[in-house]
Amino acid sequence: MYGEIIAIGDELISGRVLNTTSTFVAYKLTLAGYSIRRITVIGDNVSDIKECLLASLKRSDFLIVTGGLGATEDDITNEAVASALGLELEVRQELVKKIEECGHRCDVAEGPYLEKMATVPKGAEILDIDSYAAGYLLRYEGKVLFFLPGVPSQLKSHVEKQVIPRLQKLLGPGQLVLYKIFKIFGLGETEINKKLEFIETNFSDVKIGYYPNFPEIHVAVTVTGSREKNNIEEIFESACSAIRQTLDIDIVAEDQDSLETVLGNLLLDKKSALAVAESCTGGLVGQRITSVSGSSGWFECGAVTYSNKAKVKILGVSPKIIEQHGAVSEQTAHEMVEGVMRLGSVPFGLSLTGIAGPTGGTPEKPVGTVFIGMGTPEKIFVERFLFPGDRQEVRLLASETALDWLRRYLKYGTDIPGYRPAKRLDQGH
Amino acid sequence: MYGEIIAIGDELISGRVLNTTSTFVAYKLTLAGYSIRRITVIGDNVSDIKECLLASLKRSDFLIVTGGLGATEDDITNEAVASALGLELEVRQELVKKIEECGHRCDVAEGPYLEKMATVPKGAEILDIDSYAAGYLLRYEGKVLFFLPGVPSQLKSHVEKQVIPRLQKLLGPGQLVLYKIFKIFGLGETEINKKLEFIETNFSDVKIGYYPNFPEIHVAVTVTGSREKNNIEEIFESACSAIRQTLDIDIVAEDQDSLETVLGNLLLDKKSALAVAESCTGGLVGQRITSVSGSSGWFECGAVTYSNKAKVKILGVSPKIIEQHGAVSEQTAHEMVEGVMRLGSVPFGLSLTGIAGPTGGTPEKPVGTVFIGMGTPEKIFVERFLFPGDRQEVRLLASETALDWLRRYLKYGTDIPGYRPAKRLDQGH
């Protein structure tokens, strides 16, 4: 059983907007066991949409069409569908009512806008009457066609709550897909590939994919099979265990977890807390930590001491140290982490001071040089790193390295001699 | 003259990897005046690739095919192309030599890998012999076909340095494309649409697109025409001026500029500086500000006071104020911004304290409630906002609102009575 996705919009074929919605739909359907065979992106052009719809219907069992359902002139999906499938269009009163209800919120509740938003092909089954951007389903010659709004936030809930349950009802359950992501930081893609080569040799049903997700590499493990074959789960679990044993400390997180959530849980387990002093990352480490709901349980405070004056005044860094060694130095990173731990009265601290670029580098301290300090109840560590890439990449690598360093320390109880800051920069193909 | 893009890869149709390369190719070609009519994504499957190639060749003048040129087993683009167009494959010695030269760097310089990487269809013109992932060009029945590596970093330089110059040579210069982006915050999409309706009426050659780029709406103005018609630039400039007059203060930035760079330039012009006190945003505002190279010229420091203790200790917020009014209150936001301005000895400050969710809301202060303080040499302002969305959306809206509030203040010299926090939440379709 195969499906296709058709994404409609001039903004997509002109490259002005990244097509995240098709990727989202494909991902969710793949995990639900439905194969996607093709994704086609076309512009707001009735004849192209018609041709594409009819060709896709010949090849596939179901179609997911996104975009072009809005109220403005360039929204022509309904017109094209009606023409392609020989259907009439009609204004649906339940949609009119719904849109009027949310009028003040959605600002389309006026004359022609309202009428256009409430128009669908005859025979369409509205997917979710509680959403004013409803989406609908058509059945045509045994095929199932979904039409969804192109706006990511509206589309996402439709896919999970409407499309997948209806596909299961109409076409039967998809294949069984077992799927896990290991998030790796500290090893390059080819390095991981070599270490895991034995998996696909030993487990013939297991497929491994390598997906750079800067600054991490995500390793996806998939086993697909019929629901009847009942040793599939066993194979999957064995493969995952083997990967866990092999990559071990370099696995930052699995599945929905992230470096931030894993680090948070480690601190929570110790009933401990963290404070952060940032210079070149400017708040990025704090922002990443606090992106996790509940981080107030283990994050005390951050100091974004961008100027030297702020380093002295807020963190108590000695002006002499800055004068003698520079703001980007081992000594300054040391005093920054000491200062922020004192300020927050916490047992753990991180500090970052460096040159994110593109300007500010010197032969001695080129762009990408970052000193990271890690304060623990036992000792303060400082390491010098040289990160490659542009300003944002250097900042991301620095924040990831700092958070990951503390994760390794908390989980493995030592400074990790095997931790190789230079190696971790190899993220290439 | 039309072209199509075909992207090949199981990782793309399964949704595991976002298809950024097609968007990049489409964007570059559109700006060079070549229209892209369709983007098709297919898996690593010879018969699908063949069918797709032949169908696209019937419709279009040129094709850009990306992916499937690597050394591993699932790289089958060459095989499919040769079969579809009736060509033989051959190992090219100049490619063998090149790959051997960079052997230690590219880790494919071994036996079967090397041979596969050096194989192309007969008649292929190698695009760039200095890159080991070369890419090639084929001419077939008057059509121009480019085959490019799918790895974004390799593809990007090929598109700019090889594909566009060759298209210009082979098919003639593209149309003249004049293009500008206005970045809007504070108005919803349909609201902007209504305000700009007159543009497309008055300037028939001007096309306006609306692209939500959360939390901003980006308005793209495009004029496409032949290079001979020489009033096109005039029309484009008139339309842009009319948009600038109409949207005025709600235009946050244009083209490559961002809210952060515009705000930075306003502060630099005043030789002034800013400090930021963040609670619910956890460093996001500081991170956004310092994403701009040179922000040290106008950004002094930030305090990420996530706990109440930190608000008291670092910013000098009165414990009584927190006890009486809560950490999320007008009074706390007021003392936070005062505190951080004192700490940084700067004339401007921003503070944010709120409930980003998903937990922590109360009937009185539901999730999304954020108090933003703006300190200026004249006065401290505090406003209460209620932002919709999930944790990350609330945080993004709060950071954007704070930065934009200061931009408006600096540029227009007043508290802006026309500034409508409630309205700006309407970002829907």
C-alpha cells in the first residue's frame, strides 16, 4: 500500500519557504506503517494541480494534499480538485457557523473571505469541525484523498488526530514499524558508521540511517515487518542494546529526549542545581536549558556577561586577570564559573568565553576559540576548544559541548579521559 | 522556460531528513530568473527515478536532479539515468585521479567505492573536477539535465558556480527578477493582505506573497520581466515605497536585516546600550541579540534570573514585592528592569517574567501571561501580555515583543499608542 503527498504553493516551488509540512506528514505516516512513495511540490496553478492529482491517483492508494485551502485569491486547491474529479463546489453551513464563531480570533469572518473558507467539493467529509481551517476527506474510485491546510500548526494536529486514525479505518492498519533514534555527540558520521557496521550484518531486518542534526548525529534504527511475525520486537531490542553498548557514553539522548532533558534528570536525581556564565554564547546555554518545562527544578540562574565590565561586576572576575590573560582565556573562564556558582549558591556551574566570529580572531586565538569552564563540588575544570564553522555554528558547538561535558561528568563520575574535543568536530560526510 | 527539481533519497520521502536542498536550488534559480515548476521527491528506487525523469523531461526545459551519486549501495541515480536515457556508464579516469588525490580526506578512495564514485553516464560533462563529489551535466533532446550531490554543503557551491552560469550559457539569461522582503511583526496575515490589496491593483506587474515566519509575517515583493523593458525597476521601487508608507512602523526589518540588527543599529546611532533581565525566556533575548556580530557595541549584559532567589540577589528585586505580587507581576518586571539597568549602568533595559507553560498557569495568570518591562532614560514602562501557543511559541513571542517594543520606542520616540499587543497575536490564515 503506497501513498503520495502533494504540497501546493508558489512559496514552496520558488524556494521562499522551506517545505517542512511534507516532511512532517511523511514522517508521521512512515512511523504509522504507511509508505510514502513520492512527494510533489507544485505552484498555485490549476492545470498543474489537476495533472498532478490525476497522475498520483493512478499510482497510489491514498493522497495527502496540503495547502491552497485559505481565503485569499491564490488559494485554488478546491477549484482544481473539483475540476479534476468532476465534482461541484458547495458552501457548507456548518463551516460558516464555525468560522463566524471564531470570527474575532481568525479575522476571515467577512463576506467573500468567509464564503471561500466554507467552500468544499460536494461529498467532502469535514475532518475536524472544531477547527476553522477544517481540512476534508474525499473518496474517489477506491482511493482516499485528504486535503489539509498548509499552515504547519493547523496541519500537525490534523495528521495525528484525523488522517492516521481514518487511514487505519479505511485502509487497515499499516505495517509494524519499530523505530528508535540515538542522538550522538562526540563522534563523526563515518566513525559511527564503522562502529555500527556489524549491526546490519548481524541483524538482517534492521535498517540504520545516519542523519546529521547539527551539532549532533542522529542514528535511526528501524525494523519494519508484518504484525504477525512476532520476533520483530525481540530483534529490534537486541539491535538497540548492541548499539547502546557500542556507542555508550557518546549517546546524548534517545527518542524524544534531548541533551537538555537528560542533563536535567541527572541533576534532579542528585537534587542538585546549575548556574551558567556566558559570554560568546550570549544566553544560548540558558535558553536551551530553560526550553525544558520544569527546568526551574535544577536551573538557578545565568549571567550573560558580554562586556568585560559585566564579567567584573556581576561575576567578580578580577580586572587584572582580564588585563593579563584576556577575556578569552583559561583564567577568565575559571573565574567566571567560580563567580556564577557563588552567585547562585549552587554546586555545579558552566562558563563559556570565546570568539564566535566572524571578526575578533587573532593568530594566537583564532575565531572558534572557546574556553569552557565546568565547576563541580570537587573541582573546577577548564578546557580550550577550537570549533569550526560560522558564528552560529561555533555558538551551537560551544553550548552543546558545555552541556554534554557536564552530562558525561554526572553520569560517569569522572572527567572522562576518553572525551576528545578535537574528534567531535568531525561531523562531515 | 521552465525547470523541475528531482530530489532522490529514502531519507527524504520517509520524512527523516528535511529537504533543504530543493528549497535552496529553487530559491537560487528563481532569483536568477529561471522558473521552477515542480519539485519531486522520490526514494532510492530505479523504476521510480526512471519514470519521474522521463515525465519531467516531457514537461520542462531543464532538470536539476540531486542525490544518489554517492559510493554506497543505495546510490543508484547513475544506473537509473543510464537506463532511462539509453546511455552506457563509464569510469572516468580524471575522476579516479581526483578522488585518489583527496583519498585521506574523503574516505571513499578504496577499490569498489572509488570506482563507483568515478562512474558517470557516457557523454556526461563533469561540472567541477576540483570537487571529489563532482556532479555532471547531460544534454538530451535539447533539454539540459544537471546531476548534483545531495549533501547540502557540496550542492550549494555547485548551484552558484556551475549550474546558473551554464544555464545562462545554454538557455540564455533568465528573466529579470527584482525581489524584496518586508518582515512584519504586529499585524496578522489577512490584516496585512487587506492593507496591501491596492498594490496589486495599482501595479499589475508586482506580485506580493505572504509567508508566516513565526513570529513574523514576511511579505515578499517580486517583479519579474524581460531585461529589455526598462521601467521595471521604477515600478518595483514605487511599489516598495508604497508598502513602506502603508505598513510603516510594523515593518521590523527588510531583506537580510533582522529585528536584532535593526535594533542594534538604532542603539549604535544613539551611542547607547542595553541590558536584559530574563526569567521565562531563560536567555533567549540575550541569545538573539548576540547572534549579531558586533553586538558587543550595544549589548552590555543579561541576567537570567530563573529563581526568585536570583531575582533578589542579582537584580535587587525586593522579596516583599515577590511575596505580595508574585514573580510574574508588573511590579517584579519593573524591579527587574531597574535592577539590570543599574547592574549594567546602561540607559536602556528590557525585562521579561511570565508563565511559558505548559504547567504553572492559574486562572488569574494563565499560561502565556508575560510581563515585559522596558526601561528608558525617561521612564520605565511595563505591559502585560497574553501570548498563545506552546512553551517555545510563548517564549518566541515574548522575546520578539520585547525587542520590537524597544525598536518602536527608539525609532518613533514615544510609547506608541497605536501599538496593539493583543492584535499582534493573530498570525493565522
